[in-house]
Amino acid sequence: MSREFEMTDVGLMSYYLGLVVKQMEDGIFISEECYKKEILKKFNMLDCNPVNIRMESGTKLSKPDILFEVGVVCRFMEAPISTHLKVTRRILRCLKGTIDFGLFYSSSNNFNLMGYCDSDYAGDIDDRKSTIGFVLFLGDSFISWSSKKQSVVTLSTCEAEYVAATSCTCHAIWLRRLLKKLNLPQIEATEICIDNKSAQTLAKNPVYHD
């Protein structure tokens, strides 16, 4: 049996905290169903046709979380054109198809921190900067993530992946210190998973760091 309540008793902030929290026997489920409906209603797209992916494959913008797509679209806010509007409307249509999606935090005694990171080499066609993304899990629970454009222009896929791994590692170190203060110290080293062999070699061998 589950209990459901809405966080709508915070005045003007209720627009940003339209969460639905379900307490269940095996964990907690959190979704932004109210917030998504409010966004769709604001732009008259509550009855739009839903889609499965937020961006067309040709734009190389398909990621699990809309943070990446929204971040890319926001780069063109100063002078948007019809193409940007089309992409933005597709994001909203995908929200329609995932209104009841959310995060599930299961009851578990596994508190090992683990990270995954990735990067698209020279993904921005204007300045050739790469976009990095990483996610950190505490056990099997999704607790922190980021997706943003790198501040430097990398010269290879290896370098782009290494910068992504560095960002993920810095965030993991911060989380380890926070967990220690919460009496959940990480005894073992935190594993960061990357899918580029050259970047793995670079991270393991200090000789190449310069």
C-alpha cells in the first residue's frame, strides 16, 4: 500500500516543486508529474502527441535526462530561430510521454558510491567544444548527475573523455566528504566507469599526465 501527497504548500515555489512522492514498503518513488503537466499547460501542449525520444537522432542529442537537451537549446536563447523552436517543442512532447516517470529509491544497505561518465568529442559545431555528462549512484540509487559543455577545446576523444572523468572524480570526492559527515564513510575507493581505453590508460599512468 502506498501513500501519496503533493508538495504544493510552499506558495510561489510550488511551481518548481510540483513533486509527487510515493512511500512504499520497498522504497520511495519521486516524480515531477505535477510540474510536467503545468509546463505543458503553460505552452498549450497538454494534448500534444507524445514521443519516445527528446531529440531526433541526427542532432546527436538523445540522453536519459532532459538536462542535456535543455542545456543545448538554452545556448541559443539570445537569437532563436524556428529550428530551435522545433527542438524545444519536441522536448515538451517527450515530457507528455513520460509524465509518470520518476526516480525510485529502494530500501537497501548498499551505500557504495559509484560513478559513470561520458563525453561527445567536439559536439558543438560552432566552437568545437565537447559536452560532458556523469552520474553517481549510492548503491542502486541515482543521487547526482551533471551535463554541461566543457570550458576548453579538447584535441582528441581521449582528452575529452579524460576531462569528463576528471569532473566526475571531483564531484565524487565532494560526495565522499559529504557522506562521511552523514556517517556513511566510503571505505573502499570510488569506482568511476569510462568507455574509452585511452582515457583509462591516461588516468592510471601518471607518466602521461603532463
